[in-house]
Amino acid sequence: MKPEQLEKLLENNAKINVIDVREDEEVAQGMIPTAKHIALGTIPESADSLDKEQEYVMVCRSGKRSMNASEYLKAQGFRKVHNLEGGMLDWNGELVFY
């Protein structure tokens, strides 16, 4: 999924879950609003808490780690999983800081 597509979906309050798989220090630099932080290394243990019927967009810095997370979830039976192309490097939308 391209960043512009995700931004439009979020602006329209679409039912889509954004999962940020970056490390804590990366997330401190800003996250996409509504994103949930689940570091890549904890995806396997966190997958059980995610609803396989929901739609997800996985996000990292450049799109490589989130692609791995997307592929992992798909292998676990998640059907509606997308990777944010270009990751946060290509995200020009709003950021939130925690």
C-alpha cells in the first residue's frame, strides 16, 4: 500500500489497523496516528492477540521489516495484511509523538 492510500483511508476513518514494527527509539521519532506499536521481534507472540478478520497495514522505517511482518502474518492465516511501501521514509502525513 502506498503512503498516500493509507493517509486517505485514515482521513476517511476507514476500519484499518496500522501496526508499527519499528524499535522503541524509532517510534519515539513519531508514529502514524492510530498506529499500534508492536516491535518486529514480538510479532510472533503478539499475533494471537490480533483478529484475523481485521485489515492491517504494517509499517517500519523503509518497508523491509514490515514486509517480513506482513508475510509472517499471512502465513499465520491473516488475509488482509498490507505493507506500507517506503515505510516512514515516504510518509508525509501527520505524526504523533508518545
